[in-house]
Amino acid sequence: MPAQTIFSSAASYGPVTFGRPGNAESPSGFDHRSIGCANSELTITGTPITRERFNSCTGKKETVIDDMDYEVSLTVHEYDRDMYARAMYTDTSDVPAGSVTAETLPAAEPDTVVYLSHPKITASTLVLTDSSTTPVTLTVGTHYTIEDAQQGRIRILDITGLNLPLKAAYSYSAYGKHVPSLTPKRTSLVWNGLAKYEGMDIIQRVTIAEVEWAPDGAVTLIGDNSGTLKLKGKVRKVPELVSHPDFKGYFSIKGMPV
């Protein structure tokens, strides 16, 4: 059987929040945080999981539905670091402010760019030296320039008479980083707002106990549409909620006329 749209946020509006996955204690999840209001699309689709069996009364085979396979899609135009991590399938961490005393730089030719290991460097603290027994200190403007301290990007100008490799000492401010990960990104999701249904305004709340997220296509980093994230996730069955009258293991949709 083909997939069917169970819910669509078209012609409706309201905030979306993410939290930790739900359970019997709190089906809607825990510690919800808003992901902002620039969300253009939220849909839930369902595909029946079927099998054929023989009907002894009719003498024919028939298709029966054993369960449902649900999927949720979300398009986000404004997002924070955690939301970006879900889209890119990465883990995030904070790197505290610190300093480097002798970072070995890769071999560089004149008029080439070198990136330091850390971004957000304090330009006034950067000192480059060569590998001589008595290290020679390079001069800004003669041997190199700092093109972008926030990115840790320097340009080598002249290395005549210097012994390679070059070494860098500098301090840097705290920053965050993303590391590729295969750990599933799972959250609960709640959308609540005003929807249109057959000409009526309906206050509606959609609650999904647990979604396992994955990227939905490419994430545009450069271009006119940069900043848009498309997420797709499998709605997981929560065993503790199978007998819940509202969730039946998956999600609940509640609504009432305004």
C-alpha cells in the first residue's frame, strides 16, 4: 500500500519544540526547547506494513495490516547548533579557550594560505618561528599576514632563508565544533498551533514520542538558499506507549474548534 499523509502543517502555523524522547511517565518527552518559528513544512506520512493471509470463508487471499511505518519531514529556515547537528549527523562539543605554544604548520609556499588548528585566534598573540637551532621570528607584513583571525587563516608571503617547518604560538577564544557521528539523533517533537480544516479554525497539537532523525538530501552551505535544513525521521514505536489510548506507541493528534 502507498504512503499516506497523516498530518501536514500546510495552511497552519505554530511553534515546534524538540525534547528528549517520551516514555510512559511523559509521552510528550522531556526538556522541550523551541526550534524557532521559521519552519515552512511539517508532515507525517504513514505506510501500512502488510501481509497476505488465506481467508477460509471466502477461499481467497486477503491483505491485512499488521502495523504502520511512520515518517516525519521538517523544513527549517532558522536553527541553532543542535538542530544543525541533527541535519548534518554530527556530535557537538565546546572547546574552551586556550593557547598553543609550538603548532607545526604544514609545508607552505609563498602566497599560499595556511589554516591554524584553532579558529578565533587572538591576532596580537600570534608568533611564527622557523625550525632553526636558534628560531627566527617571522615578521607580520614581511613573512606573513593574518587574513582572518576568526577563521585562523594566515597567508605566507616570503620564506626566503627560513628553515621549515614553521611553528605557531597563539591563544584562542572558546568555540564549538561538530564531529561526524553515526549515533542516532532521537528526540520527541511537539507542534501546537492553529490549523485550517474544512473551513474551520482548529487549535491543534501534534505530539510525537520519539523520532530518529536523518538528513533529507543535501544541506546547502553556499548559495541563494543557504540556511535551509531539511530533516526526515522515522517515527519509532515506543513499547511503553503501545497501550496508551492517545499514542498507540507512536504519536497523538489532538484538536478542537476555536
